[in-house]
Amino acid sequence: MPRLRTLDPAFPIERQLAPDAAPIVLVNVVTLEGADEQDFLKAWANDTGFMKRQPDVSPAQLHRATGDSATDLNYAVWDAIATFRAAFASPEFRATLSCYRSAAASPHLFHKVAVPDICVA
């Protein structure tokens, strides 16, 4: 199971699941600490395959840091936090986490912010 590291110590993932926000974006920064990259990719594909079968989620995307960094970032857009909450708590999803060996994950949920003349919410 990956070690969870929060991006905001005052607001860990468990607290982020409480509000009813929609839509949301899951951003997860994963640092591989001695883990084999191929094992990580296999584990990520496994748990992302589970998430893709859930309702109201867009396909996830994985990004690798440039250079020699052992850091990855993945994100997925969910139509509602309630759907993500149910998937995240699912025993089937929780079982996929055992495939991560020494990865450290920092999942965080976000929602869009409107900025006049720049972007819409």
C-alpha cells in the first residue's frame, strides 16, 4: 500500500471527501522510492482500471516528471465527489492499493475556480 502524504497537512484526503462538490479533479503526486517503475505502472493501471469502471469519471491521465525525477502525477475528473467517495471507499479499490510497494502518494481533490477574463468554473 502506498504511504499517503498530504499536500495540505490541515486537510488530508479523508477531510476532502466530506464536502459535496461537483465536479472535482483528483490530482495525485506519486514519488517512487526505490520502487520499480514497471511495478508502479502495472499497479497504477490496475487501480485506474477499477476507477474507469465507475460512473461519472473521465479517463485518468498519467504524467512523468522530466529528467531523472522519480515523480509521477495523475489526474481524473469526476462529475461529483459522492461518486469518487464511494469508489475510494470500495473494498475492491482498497485491495488494489496493496500492489504499490514503496510509492508515496499525495492525493488531493480540487474544484474549478472562476477568474474573470481568464477561466470559468
